[in-house]
Amino acid sequence: MKFTDGYWKLLPGVAMLRPRWVDEAVADGDRLVVHAPTAPIHDRGDTLNRPLVTVTFDAPMDDVIGVRIEHHRGRRDRGPHFAVRREAADVKVVAPGPGDAAASITSGGLTARVSVDAPWQVDFEAGGQVLTSSSDRSVGVATTAEGTFVHEQLSLDVGEHVYGLGERFGAFVKNGQSVDVWNEDGGTASDLAYKNVPFYLTDRGYGVFVAHPERVSFEVGTEVASRTQFSVPGEHLQYYVIHGPTPADILRRYTALTGRPPQVPAWSYGLWLSTSFTTDYDEATVTSFVDGMAERGIPLSVFHFDCFWMRQFHWCDFVWDPATFPDPEGMLARLHDRGLRVSAWINPYIAQRSHLFDEGARLGYLVRTAEGDVWQWDLWQAGMGLVDFTNPEATAWYQGKLRELLRQGVDCFKTDFGERIPTEVVWHDGSDPQRMHNYYAYLYNRAVFEVLEEERGAGEAVVFARAATAGTQQFPVHWGGDCESTFAAMAESLRGGLSLALSGFGFWSHDIGGFEGTPDAAVFKRWVAFGLLSSHSRLHGSSSYRVPWAFDEEAVDVTRAFTRLKMRLMPYLGRVADEATERGLPVMRPMLLEFPADRTAATVDTQYLLGDSLLVAPVFRVDGRVEYYVPEGTWTRLLPDGEGLLPRTVSGPRWVTEEHGFDSLPLLVRPGTVLPVGGRDDRPDYAWAEGVTLRLFELPDGHDEVVTVPGGDGAAATYRVRREGDVVRVSSDDAPGPWAVEAAGLTERTEGAGALSLSVSTANLTA
């Protein structure tokens, strides 16, 4: 939201109060409280009829400083609030003494320094450098025809890039964009987003979390070209500055504040196949799909039933349509007997025709209007109401319906929708409807995830969620929403995923082949490679099936090859997933996350790193031509070129242009990598350390690393890998056999725990 007309003037109808000078800065325990009038105070008369802005600084944890800007404090705070976790911090508050020029608060390595003898100035400093600043025109309390707003503007340095703000499908770098954090069901082709997160980070060494679940408006270099502005309605603004110095450090601290995802089950990393949305299907159709995948040797892990597993006009009543699924328990048992898990589509809306509508209305479990009526409309489902998750009894009621499905044999849920949340309603707990609009996605997905944990156990819960806001990363997985079936939509989906990754979300997926329309065979095959080198992989569409043989026989081959490749990568992906849960690092990583000092990597949005070691460059053209960036070092292809025309290694830093067949794409291994490759390619949930092969890539002399292979369905194992000259030594005290070590032209294998010494020439340290 903009308030100014250029640099000098306010927009018509806007009045602005700004702190001009510090009247007093006092230490209040571990807080620094600053009182700043809107004009300098020369004598006592200047204090009359003079507004005051109070700014309070605190530190919820090391290297994080909270800032609360307040005008009038008397307004009732109706909530809800983002949960911000606090822990013991090394905090030092310095109030100014006579003649001092500044007050300060320090948290770990981050300091906020407030000038007390000059116009308003706050510098956030770390490592002897100013990261960003709030200056004399940065803070404002604006009165407009739409109400009162509070804004802050933090400076942007020359060449500084801004990222994040949720799953955004436009330009990856947010400089020059106006972004409203407000969840909408808008597809992937516009500036609307399903997952809006009021958090951004920059490559200057800091991030900013605006702790407001209501609409937050960001002007990233648009209101003032050298500043990022954020504003909220009301009389106060709360934000947190988070010090890095690297983007990975910023994400680690941001997710420590707002929560990290738990582990998701190993089976969820396998291939998911959907009925699609509006297609005709019954158990015979489902069985034909499952049989078709098995006959073609394509490993399938999850079968998903989309909306029409229920009767039309009844969503959601959680009752299987008896015309198409007369024996749901038997059908689910038959799918389980084939080693499959089952996902079912749900949403939080209750259609008027559903038998649950009258029950929910009678019990007071549906959101109501100010007049006490059940809020209803006809969008999506005729006469639908909305479950009120601020009511604990309504939440338990909804969860009870899901328990019945879980006990029938459903394993997980696709938690669709959650963005179309009205603001002209009354919530059970009195929450502010504006603040509930985005926050609803958190409550909805938490309710579903919790019942899954209760019924299936910790580590076995997983959802496929569309709507989200800050903190919802604790309920994985999230998928990109409704995209078109085109190369352009494939690229915009990737941008959305990379943006979400820099917003604290560890696990992300997308509809392979696109959702709207039917992809041609080229789009489908290219999307398959991208999708199976993503955190989670689902074949799903709107009005057409996504079974690969619906396109051509080569699509079958491509789907088989990349599915089996992902299964072999599970020992590696399991370790990467641990980093998401323990450090808040996403499975799919923008280039700058691993290469923060590389100025070219800062803007690349057509490729990514799968974990820390695999560079993936999806192909977005029908002719197979792809241009991608290789950072410094000698990278090794993991996939051989089918024609044998491409060099085995690629050295950077440089841009590379290649052409790839449908069975290939640029998939490079980072130099210095020990890549654990699994011994099975038919499923994701196996004992990852049993039969594992450690593949060595460009290990430098002196390399000494402990490699952990998580257990999956077996025991974990650790290996120590050291290179001394031309000799590589690999040892393990706990690895189940057999396990192998592989470099180009050389493989050594052991049957159990022990050690291997390999004489490996420098040329053989690639594989």
C-alpha cells in the first residue's frame, strides 16, 4: 500500500505522523523502550497537542531483535497471533547517559542502535557493518479514508536482492514488486498466491518477519526505491529483524522462531497418482491405473482420490459415493494389499446438501454472521458453510469425521482450499476477521495434521496442503496449486516453489504435467523429470488423466526411469529431509542458498539444488534446449547423456547451453560430494543403509567427512570418508552389509561393518 505521491508529497486524503526525535530511551529489563514525539521538543509547551510514537525493542532469541511501533495502545487485541517462540538469549541493553549519542540493544551478534541526539535513525548492525536502517522518513502512522495504518521502511543497499514473501509465481527477486500478503485462490499465473508469508530475506545478511496474520502490504523498492516498506492496518506494527549472515543462517533462525516441519513418512517421497479432478472414475478405473503402473514397471507409492470420491453437491460429508465406490473398506484394503497408501481429498467447507451441514449449524460449529446466521454462499459448493476452527469443539467434531476415514483405511489427506475465508463474519473465540483470513489456513492444516499424528503416530503424518501462512510449514507437505499445462506454467511453478523455500517451507510439490488443460507429450515428459526431482511427486490434473501411457510410450519410459532414480536417491534425500526438520533448510534450494557469495546465483530462478549437492535444471522447451548456470568447481553428471555427446564433467563458474532428450536433463553432482545411493529402486520405504553405495565426486586431498545415511525402514549408518593423496579410506562401525564405495572405473564392496582403503587416482574421483 502506498501513502506518498513521489518523494515530497502525501497522496490526497493521507495524513502522516512520524517520529522525529527521541525524547527518552530507557532500559526496561531486557527491553529498550524509546519514546519519540512527532516533532523536536524545545520547551514544555512543545509537549502539548503533540502525538508520541513508542518503539520497543526486545530479543526473543540470539541474533533476532523484535521491534514494536505503537501509536494508541488502547485498542482491544482480538487476535489471532502468530506463535513466536522464545528462548534464552544473550541480550545487552544500553540506555543513553549524559552526552551519549545512541541507545542500543544487542542480541547475540545483532545490534539495534538508536540515535538519541539526531532525527530518527535506527541502524541494525552485525559484524561491524550496518545491515539495514530505519531513517527519519521510515516510520509512519498514516490516517486515510480506509482507516489508520502503521508502516516501516528499511533501507536497501546498492545491489541488494529481496526474496520470499511466500509462494509467489512472478519474478523470483522481489525488488520492484508491490505484494499484498492476503491468501487468494488465484491459480499460479498472477500476483495472487495461496501461501502468503510476511517474511522476506535479502542477500545483505538479514531477514524480516512481520508478525501480523492480517493483510500486510509490502512495497519492495516501489514506494521508495531504496527501501522495503511494509504496512498494516491499526495502531501498531510488530516485526523482527533476523541476522544471518548467510541465507541459510537466516532461515535457521526464522524457523526457530515460527516452527520447523516434522519428518514425513518415507513412503510419501514415492510417486503419487491421482484420479484427477472432474474425470469419471470408479474402483475399476482405479484398479486399471494401478495395474497399468505395475505392468509397466513404474513404482507407485500413493493413490489419491480427488473430490468426486464423495457425491456431487455433498462436499464435504466424508461419505464415499455408493454409486462408484460401493465397498470403500474393501477397496482400501485391496489397495493396501498391493503395497499402496491412500490419500483422500478434503476441504473445510460444508455444503448445504451435506448431512453435516444441519449438524454443524445446530451445534454452532459453522462460522456465523454478526446477526447470528450461518455464513453461506454458493461459490464452490451450493450453500456451503465454513468450519469454525477457533472453536475447540468444532475442531474435535471435524477431526472425528476424519478419524472415521482413517479407520476405514485412508492414510493421509489432501487439504485443499482454505483461502476463501470471509471477513464479514463472527468467530467463536472473538478473533478479528481480518486477522483470521490468512490464519485460517494454519488452524485448518493443524487440525488435520494433528489427527493424523494421533491416529498414525509421529513421523507417519503427511498432508498435501494448498493454503498456508507463517508457521504452516509445521504441517507438511505443500503443493503449488492450479497451474496450466504449459512450459510457462512449469517455470512459474518452480519460481513459486523457490520463493516458498526462502519463506521457511521445507517440503514442496506441484502437479506433474500441470492441472488446467491437458499437456502435450513434450510438456508432460519434461515435467515428469522436474517432478520426480522434487521433494514430493504427484501426477494430477483437472479434466484429464495423468497416467503416462495416455501420452505416448516414451512417457512411460521417462516416468519409470525418473521414478526409479528417485527411489535410489532416498538415502541422500532422507539426510536432506533431516536438515529441513533440524535446521529449517528446504529440500529444494534456490542457488543463492548454497552459493550466497556468487552474484550470478543470486538471481537464477530456472534451476535449483536438490539438497546441498545435486544441481537440477529442468528443461522448459520442446526442442530440449536448456541454459543453466554452473557455480565454481568441476561438477559431474549424474545422468549419462543418451547419445554420449555431452562431456562427463562441467566446470564453472559459467553458463552452459545444451540439448537433452526426454530421458535426460542437467543433473550435476557438486564437487566434494559423497553421494549415498540406495540399493533398491522399486519403493522409497526400505532400509536405506542396506546395500548402499557411496559414490565419490571430486574429493579434494585432505577431505575428511562423516556421512550419515538415515535408516528409512532400517538402521541408520555412519561412514567416515578421508582422502590422503591418492588413497581414499572409508570406514564404518555400524553399517549393515553389503555396502560399496564407487569412483569412476573402480568399485569396492564390503559385506559388513569395517573399513576399506582404496587406491584412487585423481582422475577416478568422479563417478
